[in-house]
Amino acid sequence: MLGINDTVIYGIHGVCKVAGIEEKYFTGKARKYFVLKPVNNDCSTYYVPADNEEVLAKMRKLLSEEEINELIDSMPYENANWIADENERKEKYKSIISEGNRTELIKMVKAIFFQKKEKKAEGKRLHSSDEAFLKDAEQLLYGEFQYVLNLNEDELMTYIFERIEKNSESSPSVPNAETVE
């Protein structure tokens, strides 16, 4: 059971702290709610019904520093398959964002990053929906990483790149992205 001051990832809203547990009458009858406050946004508050398993499933435990380092270390080795069909890609990316699976988020970020790089080399721009998916995925991943590692955005990116570079010096070559038809 969650307690006051516990920290969780709440769906697409990122890292939140349990600010309280309150009884509210939102639906005309009394229910117990977890009051969640995003750690990077003082203006928002989320009330999560304590008896709704479907909504509670959107709250996930934060990764440990060790788990984050393992994820960072795996980044170069994750296959980053670009989904050529735009509608299929949108559906897949919506699903990845809503599920919040960190490994899938990394694959998605990597695939979009390589596609963006390829488009830039052609003098073109990435589709706006792909830019939005990239931003959402990075916010979810990096927000958690920043909070757990106690780093700001610039420090986090330096940390990630240095860790990958250090590990790649002692490892075989790393795969890039492929396009899936």
C-alpha cells in the first residue's frame, strides 16, 4: 500500500509524490483517493481512486539507481526498428507511451532519433507526431532518471553519454536502426 511521501511513476504524468490520502465525493459517494503531485509541476494534482485496480495499475514503482544504470548500459544494444507505416507506428507508439515499459520507450526513442537524423541528412524534417512521441517518451524516461539520479537535464545527458561511451570502449560494435515494412 502506498503511503504519504512515497514517489511513483503515474501513467504518462511522470514522477509524482503521494501528497495525501483523502476521502472525496467526486461521484456522489465517499471514496478514498491518493492525492498525487507531479514533482516537476506544482500546479497539477491527480486524485487516484484507491479502490480502482485499473487506475492503480498505472502507478509504477520508481527504478533504483542500479536498474537505471542497467537500462542505460543496454541502450546501445536495443534494436531500434522504424515502423514505416505511419498509422501502425502511431498506434504502437501510443501503446508504448501508455504502458510505460522503459525498454520499449528506449527502443522508441532510439528509432525516432535515427529517423530524425536520416531525415535531417536528406534536408527533411521528422513528422510532427513523431516529434511529439519522442518528447513524451523522453519526458517519461528522463524525468524518472533525473529524479532517481538527482541530476538536472544537462547533467543527465552527460551522464548517459559518458556511461555509454565508457561501456562501448570495452564492447563489440553496436547495432543501429532498421526499417520495418
